[in-house]
Amino acid sequence: MTNTITIPAPPKVGMVSLGCPKALVDSERILTKLRADGYQMSPDYAGADVVLVNTCGFLDSAKEESLDAIGEAIAENGRVIVTGCMGNEAELIRARFPAVLAVTGAHQYEAVVAAVHEAAPPARGAFIDLVPGLEDAGAGIKLTPRHYSYLKISEGCNHRCAFCIIPSLRGDLVSRRIDAVLREAEKLIAAGTRELLVISQDTSAYGVDTRHEPRAWKGREVRAHMTDLARELGGLRSADGSPPWVRLHYVYPYPHVDQVIPLMAEGLLTPYLDIPFQHAAPDVLKRMKRPANEAKVLERIRAWRQIAPDITIRSSFVVGFPGETESDFQYLLDWLDEAQLDRVGGFRFEPVEGAAANALPDQVPEAVKEDRYQRLMDKTAAISAAKLAAKVGRTLPVIIDEVGEADADDGSIGATGRSQADAPEIDGNVFLRDVPATLKAGDVVHAVIEDADEHDLFGVIG
């Protein structure tokens, strides 16, 4: 007679992840730990034993979106754990949704995993307690496509901008050890990542809290400093010897940022900087409690473009901040004419509970905010259209994100990719025609640009 061992079915966890890429990385880490504990992931509410909602609390509109997501998860599943930036408002969440099982704060990985263990205990048994392979390269749960990955280098922020509550949500700057960051990057590349997106609340400040403590890496010491990190990341290689695209996000324009521009010229870094300028008018920047050195910034942008002519500069701006006059707004438009930024996002000022800006006088009427927002978008769209039109006729490297199905009539295949000027989800695309059937996501090709509009490029593989 043969004895049969019945292995208990592992519990399943669903995840709703809201907010910025930094929150997405938090979600990946939580799911990776749960997977190591024997849980399976559920793609829908119906199959989940418990649902995690990773919330965003940066703006009031984001909070409402988070509350809507919690409500939907409770309605569809009923067993919900809330984590993320809204976790510091547990009373509000519980008042609206008493059925929520637990509420934990941002990047409190141990607390949220413990809450899942309590809500849906992991299956136990000699055949499933040891889960092999999760420490191997790239074995963590990823919520992005295989070919690009977010690399979080620090948490928190030392700035105290009047419109922001991030420090109260995530605390002051805490930098990761540089050897740990590089080890993670190396594993990601070994697992198929072709593009690393470096993220934090303030990438330029990396290592300030640890006095740029050096660590041993590959037989030498490397400082926890943005420039050292960028150089080392640019030196990593995949199994076939290909360099990764390394894209820097959330870079404040401190003086040492000048040192990374030559790395772009050398090909070690993707020629792309995401800099949150927020405004240009000195009076507005002062009220925002941000550096008011817009004239010097213009000079530095010109110098950067001399060193790395293909550099793409992306930024975001807030219109309608309390006290912003028509003159201040016109100053911003004129500044943009000079700066000629490649990619721009615009936001209407929105009060956030707990932000110092809420108490400022001279709040701007909603109609005025909307008018200025539309004018800002018109201005930046025109700049973008001109810059993209100048790329027609050039041959550019393009990373493929998606390959379409063959056309039913002529069999032609199209693909969607991005140039080095385009970060995923926030910038434009490159749409390619007549690509080979062998093309796949993650391939890097050279494309001849045939056409352009305000945001996207169109071309064919050269």
C-alpha cells in the first residue's frame, strides 16, 4: 500500500499597488517576502485569500483614489490589509472601512507581512517550508516587465517643501548601502533587465546621511555617492556583454550633478535627467521653500548640453501655488522658452492635509489654476513638438516594450518602444512599423525616425 502525502494548498495574496515607482518597489519587496513564505499570487479578487492595497497619500486626490481602491477590494473580496503612505491615517481608513483587517505604514515590510500571516496563515509542511531559488539572481517578484526595473537607492527626504508631506510619511533620508544597491542591480541585469531606473525621494542626496560611507565592491572601495553609484552602474554588463541603460530620476540640481554629465557623454549613463524644478519664479520658489537659483540653473543646463548634446531633461511644475501672480506665471513661461526642457509634466496646486502651504495667504482660484495649467501644457507641447521634429531623419537606439500581432491583411507587424529620451509610463513612445517576427520585448534596436508629433516618434528599424 502506498502512502500519499497531501500537500496543503498555499494561500493566495492579491495586490493593488497605487502611487509612484517607489511604492511599486515596496510592493515588489512585500510580494517577494510573501512568496518566500510560501504564498502564491492571485491575479484577481476572487482567487485571493487576502488582498493588499498599497496606498498613495501624497495628494488629496491620490488619497481618494486609495480609499476608492480599498472600498472596491472590500466589496469584491472582503479580506483587506492596507499599507503604504496612507497607513499613517489608520483612524480615517478604519472609520470609513471598519472591516479592514490591518493598516500599516509606508515601507513597513515586516508589519505588513506579519498581518498577512495572521489573516491567512502560510501553509506548513516539510515539502514546502523550504522554498529554493528566491535568493538567486532576479528571483524576486517583479511588477514591471522583465526588461526594465526600478532600483530604489534610499528612502525618505531631508527637504521640507511647503507643499509636500513626504517626510512625515516616509521620514528623513535613509540611504541603502552602496554594495547592497550594486548587488541588486547586478542580479537584475543577470535576470534580463536591460534598463535600470534609479529612484528615491532625492537621488542627488544619496549617501549624505551616512557621510558617503565607502564599502568594498569587486576588490575596491566605492563611496555611497550619486556619482560613484552612477559610474559603477554604468560599468555593469549582461551575460552577452551588453551595457544597461541607466536612467536617473528625482535628481535635485546640486552642484555635484555636473559630475554625472561626462558619464553620459562617455556612454556609461543614459543621457537623461529627471529634475523636479517645480517652478522658476524666485518669489514662488521662496514660498515653496525651494532653492531660488533659476538663473544659475539655466547656465548649467546650457553647459550640460555642450558636454552631452543628446541629454534629455524632464521636469514637473506646479501652477496656482498660493501667492502665484500672473507675473510669476509669465516668468515661468519665459524661463521654459529659454530652458527648452524636453519633457514636462504639469500639476495644478492641490492642498494636502498636513502641508504648510495650506496656511499660506492668497490662495489662487480654481479657474485661474486651470487657465494657467492649460497655457503651461500648450507651451511645453510646442517645445516638445519642435524638439521631436528635429529628430526626424536620425537613427536612434530604441528599447522594445511590446511587439504587436501580425496584421490580418498583409502580415506586417508593429512594435512599441522607447528612445533614451523616454522613461516608461511617463514620457513618449517610438512606434515602429514592419518589424521582424523575431523581435521581442527588451531588444534594443537602431531605428530610423520617419515622423514625429507632440509626444511620440515613428520609424522603422534601420
